[in-house]
Amino acid sequence: MKVVTIGEIVVEILATSRGAGFLEPLELLGPFPSGAPAIFIDQLVRQGQSGAIISCVGDDDFGRLNLQRLQRDTVDISGVRVHASAATGSAFVRYREDGSRDFVYNIRHSANQYIELNAEAESIIKEAAHLHVMGSSLFSGGVIDLIDHALGDIKIRGGTVSFDPNIRKEMLGSDELRSAMERVLEQTDLFMPSGEELFLFSSQVEEAAALQDILDRGVEAIVLKQARAGSRYISRGGDISVPGFDVEELDPTGAGDCFAGTFVARWLQGQAPERCLLAANAAGALAVTRRGPMEGASTAAEVDHFITINKVVL
């Protein structure tokens, strides 16, 4: 079963010191391959699942850095267009003292604006049985149209959809984004919000009521990411919770994408929800122990070994 995701590929540059913003010269670390869909699909294929990404990078070193990493990890990159003149997207990141982050993005006006439904992208969509949508990828009308096309094609063939809102505060306020997210949710089988993202899709103010509201809209299950506290799987059949792992956090960027890639892969492989949660929690914990958004990605064997040495028994 091939999984496809559609969206941004960027290079990430990380400030080594904590503070607010980029208003002074700083020591920087990177470049790192990044982009939420890229991290997700890289982690997913490392779990033994077939995966592809539809995107666009520039004909530059940042684009080559990303493509080499994805290809090395056996991601199908045949749907990634290399644009002759547009630069690969970028994200400069600095952590504040409280753990929150400041971003300076170049996504909308980078090569990512040229993501399109070409012959290669159409071929990948036709092969795919599962679509994973990231809210961060709904940054332009062209990408939204492409995701809408993939949703219709895959669902009409009996495929499944997972949706991670992954919304940055810099993206809120767009009516086009809100409408696109609502259309995606209508087709979603597996909804994967973090924290307050749950309330972006429900007018309910209590968590239990918001969860039920979303299930009543046809979602098969909600996977609620709770960082260090672990995660939950909520469906009409019940509510399963699995605690997280206690690790030293160096860089949380990408941890949610590694969590999602692991959960979706193992869910598609038929593992029980509690086993999927446990593996996804482990993948997220491993991700935060390394600097760089994709540097903490892990194989299925590494995830299982981490679970074993931490003596977790469900």
C-alpha cells in the first residue's frame, strides 16, 4: 500500500542560542532537510511502508540536500519537481527561553509555489491507497487544488486519509485555509491534532464534547498527540491512552511528524491502536533527542529497540 503526501520541502537553519527573533547576528546550525510532509514521509518509509511525496525544490544545494536524504531513505521522489530558477524553501528557527519558537519562512514564494499536478504527480496519486494531509501545506490555492484532487481520487477508490492540522500561528486568519481544512476533515479517516488544534474544528469548549463532535462528523478515529504525556486513540469503540517516554529534549521540531509517520505506517500494517500509539510515542521521543528536524527520524528496528530497553509492556 503506497502512501502519498503533498506539500512543502524546505531547508531548516537553526539558531544555536535561545532568545527572541533574528534581530541580531547569531550563530546558526544547518542546513537540515525539512518540511513537515517530508519528515512525515521519511519516517513512514523507515517503518517499512511504501511512501511518496509530491513537491517542488529549486535547482540548488538546498534542494539537492533534501532529495538526496529522501532518496537515501527510499522515499519515492519521482513526484518532486526541480524548478530551474526558483529557490528551495527555507525556514529559520530560533527557540525562546520558554520553549516556543520564532520562524522566518520562505515557503509561499519559493519553489514550493510551483507544486503542481503534472504527469508524475498524477501517476503517484493513481498508485496511492492512502493520503496524508498536513495543514501547513495548505498555503496556496494551487496546492489546495492538488490535495482536493488527490482526496477525491483516492477516496473514490476506497482509500484512506489521515490529517494532521499542524497549523502555525503565522498561518491563521486565512479564509481559504479554513475552507480547505474543513473539506479535508470531511474526507478524513484518521484525525491527528495536537493540543489546542482540536478546538480549531469544533465550537465545543470541553475536550470530551469536541472529540465527540468530530467523531460525529464521520471521522473514524482521533489520535490526540500530547507530547510528554503520551497520546490517545479515540473512536466510537472507546478511548485508549498510552503514556509517553521521559527523555532529554534537545530539539522538538519534527517530533510530531515522526509520531504521525510511525502511527500511520503501523496502522496501515494492521497493528492494534495501542501498539501504534506506543511505537509513535517512542518515535516522537527519539526525535527530540537530536538537533535538526529530520535528524531524529528512526527505523522500525530502532523504535522497537527503544521500547524494549525502556521495558514498556502494554
